[in-house]
Amino acid sequence: ETIPIVVEDRGHRLDIVALLRTELENTLIDSSDADVVVLEQALGGNLREWIARTFFTRHLTAYTSFGRRAPVYWQVATASASYSVWLYMHALSRDTMYKVQNDFVAPKLAHEERTLVEMRAESGASPGAARRKELAAQESLIEELRAFLEEVRCVAPLWNPTLDDGAVINFAPLWRLVPHQKAWQRELKTTWDALCRGDYDWADLAMHL
């Protein structure tokens, strides 16, 4: 059974990397961490990094035919792809972005904000260089999550996906949520601008907007 929404978020019950590892264990007889190491070697890097920064590009290429793009799995993420949400196209609904907002991104932001408060309390008034670096990284993550959550909140009321419109038109309102995929973002932004001009008035999304 395909899960409608998963995240790239270590420790989350729907962490895509943990789910992938579980699937490997269920599929491969006597599988172990060594199998993951072999897989990572074949991918040319860390599995989590590959999922966050490379998989969608490969997936988009595989699901492009005769100029038509139809990715089944959609990645939306923070600017650095330090946090990603993955959507399954065939389970999308007008409530999907509200679920992303309320069930995933908002709780993640609250968790990371609490973590920062605890880190500052533990660090004292004069943290060392290594600790200052950790604090700066945590602050940067929080800023990215805040920006991501704001974009999700903006798009949630507008979005009403219809599969008949095709993947690109449905994905277009989310163009600000793929800053880590520059070429794909440009394509989505171009489609969004065309929607705003009325070039796709036949689309259900255009009528909804």
C-alpha cells in the first residue's frame, strides 16, 4: 500500500529513508546494514542525501516521455532540502497541503524550536566554537522551516488538484516549494505564469482559481 505523504526526516514514523530500509528488509532475504552500504555505493553516496537531493531528478527523467512530464512522487522541500515532504500524485486532494501544514511541517518547526531552546540553555553564556556552529545550523534550519511553512500556508487554500490537468499544471502552484530543483522550479513558474495569464483556461485548476 502506497503512503500518501512521507517525509525525509530522521526519527519520524514516516521517514522515507527508514521506510525504504524496512522495505529492503522485507524484500531481501537475510538483509542487513551491509545491503544498504552496497546500495549506497551503487548510488555513489549516502542514501539519505541521495533521496533528498538526487532521487527526484532521476524520477522526473524516468517519468518524462515525448516532452510530457508526469512524476508520480512529488518532492517539496526547504531551500537546502534539509527537510523534504514527498507526495504521492494519485492520492492528492484539496486537503493534501493542509495535511502537510498541520501534520508535518508545523509540528516539525515546533520540535526544532524547542530543540534550539534546549541547546541554548545547555550552552550557557559563552559556548565554544563547535557549539556556536551547531547553534547556527539549528537556527538556519528553523528559518528555512518557517519560510517553508509560510509558503505551504499560502498555497493550501488555492490548491485543488485534478489528475486530468496533468502533473505540471497541478504542481505549478507549488513552484515556490521546490527551490532545491532550479530547472524544475523554472518550468513550474513558467506554467504558473501561464495559468495566471489565462493560457490554460480549459484546466480545472484554472477554473478553481
